[in-house]
Amino acid sequence: MPESGSVPTEEVLHVISSNTPFRALAAQLLLASLAITGCSFPTSEFHLGDASRADVADVPGQDVPGLDVLDVPIADVPIADVPGLDVLDVPIADVPIADVPIADVSIADVLGTDIPVIDATGTDASDSGRAADASDVPPMCPTRAQVYCFDGCVDTETSASHCGRCGNRCAFANAAASCAAGTCLLGACMRGFDNCDGNAANGCETNLLTDINNCGACDTLCRNYVNGGTSECAASVCVPTCNAGYDNCDGNAANGCEVSLNSNLNCGRCGRPCTTNCGTGGTCTGVAPGSYLQTSYRFPGPSFIDACAVLGHTTHLPNLDDDSVRIPLPFAMRSWNAIVPINTQINITSNGWLSFDGVALLNYFGMIPDTAAPNWLVAPYFTDLFTSATGVCVATIGVSPSRRFIVEWADAVFLSDRTRHVTFEAILNESGLIEFYYDTMAPPPTPQNVTIGLENQTGAAGVVVCNPANPCTIGTGARLGYMVQ
Ligand SMILES: [Ca+2]
Ligand SMILES: [Ca+2]
Ligand SMILES: [Ca+2]
Ligand SMILES: [Ca+2]
């Protein structure tokens, strides 16, 4: 047996020669080794391998340590590095947690049942940002019956500003409006308007003041009247427009223009009678120019006007027995056969009469006609009076050419019996008409000493109603009118 590790040279060469892949390498290694060392070595000292790792190819005693194929280290084959699966050197995959938004579970948007939350801008979050409406019942409203409408909590069942829903304001033309059960209701119509078509949507659409088909009330027609042409609705009253020569003297539209102005009772105008005949053009025939004819009044018709209540009136002669004042006539007018100029000084006395002559007399007793002064009298109640604290009120009403100059003795008393009060007036009309109206009249003391009527410029002629020689009864509500011819 050779010593362990000892390989004879001829055996090494045999291995080399018998193993082609290693033959050149081994020879080169051996020769290089010999050349480096420059010496010879005993083959028994030549060990490269471990004799204990003998394998089937190894022939004991012939194995060359270090060149045995079995001594080739096993190749280090790394485990394939599969990214994402290698638990050692691949970072753990960053698996984000699924970003699942919280579902917007909004309650069904049913009017009146939706309960969103109103944010600071007035939109509700659960309704995807739509504007707040009547269905939104924010928790800040004190009761379920209320909803938040822009500026506060309201009950849309009854709110006229938010009726049925926010912002639905109830409004109707010419009418009030209310809200009930969430529905706008037409309220009372404004004065002068009505809901004639029954359609609430357009409110009270009809003007009762001027509509000739709804004059004063729905379906009240202003028709074409007898002796009249077109008609109009004025202040809710049908006013016939009369043909020439006719007039609506009774003020009743229903019978139209019932009066011919070519008649003895209404000659030329309503209430102007002729004692003789009414001629062509509405003038009385057979009457001397400058005469007065008594006017027959229609009822209802002109009546007492309280001059003391007329805006712009003046008061004169308070708390006096016998006195007078001069007031200018505000317009020209015919009296008898003369034209009394504008601004003529009218003499007004405390004793129930005035005169056109302007003479400052203050008589408390007189006859008509009488050529003695005073003359040219207008005497509604000529007697000895004592005026009240108000005295005599003077006012002018109407517009040209129909102005009226009113002189009212307000609450005077008889000097001989101051418990008896009288209020009466004379009205001078721009047309020449002179009227007397008696408001409240206590009977005069006896013996009666009252003169009522007109007197001309000279006192030679007059219109006599009463005088001391011919007493008459003029009581409360009486009215007299005289139209100059
Ligand atoms: Ca209507
Ligand atoms: Ca009539
Ligand atoms: Ca007197
Ligand atoms: Ca006289």
C-alpha cells in the first residue's frame, strides 16, 4: 500500500493522459510548479485532494486531489428573484387600502319628508348641493311644521311669502292675498275693483270705476240710452251722453235722457220753467228781459252746502247785532238787466241780506220792493239777527263757468229770542242763478218780521217770497231758486 497522499508521478501523468479535459491544464500546472520551484519533489509528498472523499470514479491510490470533478463546488444557484413574491429581498408590496367613499345615502327627496342638513351657504349636503327648498327641514326650526326658507323658519302651509314652497309669494292684481294649506288664495279686492271673470290668477282685473261693461258692479252695462249716444262709466255710475236738446234731468241713467229741453218745465236746461212758453233754443217767450223765474228743483238735486267746511272759506261778522262787510264778487254774473262785474264789492250784513250796490248799510228791517235804500238786494232771511261766534262764512266753489259764491249765516239767533237758531245761505251762481238754502230753521218770534226775495237796482221791482205784510213759512230743508231771463 502506498502511503496516503502519495501519488507516483507516472500515475499523475496517466490521469492527465486519460482525462483529456484536464490533461493540458494539469500538465501546465505541474510544469509551472516545477519551473517555479526549480527543484524536484518526491511524488509521495504531492497531495491536492482528500482521499476520504473517494467516489465511484475514484480509484484508490490514483485520485488526484484538487482535480477531482467531484470536488468542483456545487454551483450556487440563487433562487430566482421574482419581484413581488420574494419574501426576503423584495419589499412588501404597498397595497393601499381601498379608498371607498362613504356612500351618499340621501333620503328620498319627497316634498315634506326630506331631512337634509343645511350648510352655511344655504345648500343642503345630502341633496347633492341643490339649493335649499321647502322640502328641507333643518334641525334648527323649532317645529316640524316649519321649514327654513332663506332667512328664517316659516310654515309654508300658511306663509303668504313662502306658500307651499320657499320663495312662492302670493300676490294678485288689485287684491289682497293669503296662503292656506300651501295654496295661494285670492283675498278681498281693492275698492273699485272686482274679480268679474272668476279667474283668481289675474286677481281683481276689472275696474268698476270706469268699465262700461262692469260699472259699479260686475256685468252692469252702461248701454246706449234713450235720446243719448255713447255712454260712459264715471266713478262707478253710468252717465248717459245726451243728444242735443235732451238731458238726464232726474239723474237716473236707467231712463236715459228723459227730458226735452224745449219744454215749459225745463226750458234750455233742467229745472228752468217758463211761465209762458219755451221757445226755440231753450228761451222763454213772452217774458220781459231781466225778469227772474223761479226754478223748480228736481229731487234729489242741489242742496245746502256748508260754506264753513269748504277749504279756503273766510269768516266775517262774528258775535254781532248789526254790522256789514264788503267782499269782492269772484266772477261776473248777470243780475236783472245788468252784468255785475267781477270784483264788485258785495255788501254783506249780519241781518240776513246782501246787496250788489256795495253801499255799507246794515238795516235790520225792510220791505221788497222799496225804492228806499238799501236796493239791489239779495235777501234770503232779512230780519234782526245776532250772529254766532262763527259769524258769516264765505266760500267759492266750482270751476268757470260754473262757479258758485256762497254766503252762509251760520247758527245765528233772532235778536228778540236768542234761543231760536237759524242757519241758511244765499248762493250766487256764475250762470245768473240765485239760490237760497235753509239748513236748520227755528220758527221766527211773533210778530213775524222776515223779508225774503230779490230787489232790482232801483228798488222799483222785485221777486217777493215773504215780507212783513205777507208772512210765509220757510222751514228746515227749504230751497228756492231764481233764474234771470
Ligand atoms: Ca280675475
Ligand atoms: Ca234719466
Ligand atoms: Ca241785528
Ligand atoms: Ca230798497
